[in-house]
Amino acid sequence: MAGRVVRASKFRHVFGQPFKKEDCYDDVKVTRSAWDSNYAAANPLFFAVLWEAGGGGAFAVYPWSAPKGRIDPKLPLVAGHKLPVLDIDFHPFNDNLIASVSEDCTAKIWNIPDGGLTATMTDAVQTLNGHKKKVGTAKFNPVADNLLATSSADLSVKVWDIQSGNAALSIDAQHGDLILSVDWNNNGSLLATTSKDKKVRVLDPRSNSVAAEADGHAGVKGSRLTWLGRHEKIFSCGFTKTSEREYCLWDPRDFSKPLLRSAMDSASGVLMPFYDNDTGVLFLGGKGDGNIKYFEVVDDAPYIHPLSEFKSSTPQRGLCIMPKRTVNVSECEIVRVLKVGTKTIEPISFLVPRKSDIFQDDLYPDCASGEAALSASEWLSGKNAEVKTASMQAGFVQKAKSEVKFEKQEEAKPKSEKELLAEIEQLTKRVAYLETEIVKKDAKLKELGSA
């Protein structure tokens, strides 16, 4: 009998190792919102989590340098939205800036002090007004400085210059239903979306158009996607008509059918995909699951190879992957994931089991350096560039952060009852005038018709 052939891979024995309980965070008031979000974001200085709070929308930003363990129930929050916050994303080139989007139809940019908040923050450094319905997703461009993509229930995707506060680009009326997820490709030139209309789309934001469109997942539950970095392919996950979880692999150059469509299981939680471009490892965690599956992505068919699974008895409400510059290279940590539980935040290290003390250059190619390759104006003029990278051999050295000078857009203040009554009276007079004009026009037309 022939022996079983095992595929050779340096990531075949990767395993997940949760941080010790004393290095995790407890009594976290995670939002109870039913919106499909990751609920968290993280960078080398802070982690942020959507917070359950009365009187509008809030989220917490907590420094890694602060005490671990039980979170103070009186923790200062970022609380400037009038309605629940639905998504957050840290600026890729300035670790102190974070974007939030909300049911109140706005996106806001916040500047977090180096040591974290000492009092609740209500004044954003920038407010992005323009969407007509709730804003569901936020994603910074990975190459160009100060560009943020947002999607809304008004079925538009906008790209904002956060310095000026203006929507530089807007793709309107191209989606048939609610937009569920948005992601940039590796060089920040294209966007991809999944929608409740069961379509997967590639958007060219600088031409305000849909570059490609295909039938995605036929199930009624939510779907997500992520670009697979240098492979320039799109991984989407959702449900079949029979409510089985499945994933697809797409080539944007030929959207006529997926390169791969594979059923996974019959669990009910929405899948959250995360891709590490440096190792080519793809992570899949389901909402309500305790496990995280991971795969290796290669250029040749069948493209996606299962590696293993991190198993846990505690379910996750959300996940986020941390920037590569946060991993511990001396322990051969390739990825760090932040797991959001019902009341907990738990970091999980994914490690390659090696005993050598020498830097493992095959595990750590040059990674994203946290520097912008283009300015917003260069990108908007049509230029493209690759992500700037740096070696991790001597440990990651933080570059000077991108300084942002905001031309703050003031929010329109709600009008008083007196102002509203005066406006109604003015409009009523205008309507009466126009009705009189219509009667005159009709009489004139009748007169001309009888002549």
C-alpha cells in the first residue's frame, strides 16, 4: 500500500497559542449591536473595541502599555457619535488616528493621545458628512496617505480625503442592496465588495465605476471578502442556498466564474476572513465559533491548502489581525490575532515551532513599514505604488508617524423649533406661488390652443 503523500510546507505545523489569562482583558462591555462587524481593531500602540454605552455610539481605545486584566467600568470612551458605532479602523501610517462610522450617517476621525484617553473624548478632529443613511464599513487605503473608504446603506461607496473632509470619489447606485464588506487590494488601486444582493464586485474608485461583477454566495446570510495580497485574487465566504458555509476564490481578470468554490460546514456563524500577505496564510473564524481555521494560499491549483485549526471552547464575537510589526520574531510568531469574546479580549499568537535563535528570514520577508508610498493627491491623480516595506531582522523600528493637518468640516447643528417653523412658512409661501404660476401657465396654454 502506497504511503500517504504529505504536502511540504514550512507552515504545516503552525499552532495557535492564547496569551496567559493575566495578559488578557476581562469585563469588556462589547456592543450588543447586531451589525456584522469585527468589533475590534488594533495597532502597535492600542486596541479598540466597540462599546455598549447609553446615549449614542461609543468605542474604547486602550493602550497596550496600560494594566491588563479587568477593565475599569469607568474607562474613558470615544463617544462623539449620536447613534451606535458600526465599524472602526486605525490609520495605517499614524498609530494615533482612528476612523469610526455610525448609524448617524457620519464617519469621524479621532486623534488618540500617546498614553491613551484620560477623559471621554467627544470632539473628533474631522467629521465626514455626505452619506444619507447609516455608514457600515471603514477601510483606510494601504498605500496612499489619508484616504478612507466607507460604505453606506444609501448603497454608495465613498473615498474620503480625511485632511480636507471631502468625499474625493463616490460610487453611487451600483449595488442592488446593502453593502456588507469592503476591502482594498494590495496596492490600493481597486476595491472589492460583497452585498446583500448576493453579488461580488470589483470597483475602480478613480473612474467611479464597477470593473467586474459576479454572482457570489446564494444564501441569505451575510458574506465577507478579502483580497489575497500579492496573489491579486479575492477570497469571499458566505452561505449556500441550503445554509452551508462556503468559500470562493476569484480572479478579478475573469469574473465569469470562481476559480474555486468549496463547502465548509453547516455552522450558522458568519465567517470572518483575514489574510497575512507576508506568509500567505489565510485565517477564517466564524462568529459564535470557538475555533479559527487557517490555510496556505499558493499560486497554483487548487490554490488553498488547509493547514490546521486553533480550537477553543469560548465563542468569539469578533476578530482582528494585528500589523506584522507587532509580532515577536524571536519566538517565530508569524501572526497575532485579537479575539473578542462576550466580555473578554484575548490575543492569540500563531507560531512556527522552531528552536533556533537565529533570525528566520524565510518566515519574515520585509513587511509593511507603516510609511505611505503616495500622498492622497498623487493617488487621486492616477499614480499607483506598492506598499513600502522594511526588514524585521533587527526588530521593528517605528518610523516617524505621518502628521496630518485637518481642515475641519463643521457638523450642521440641529435647527431650533422657531427656525423650523420659519422655514416651513417660507416653503409654504413658495409652494403657493408655484401653484399660482402653474395655473397661469395652464391658462396661457389653453388660450394658445384655442387660437
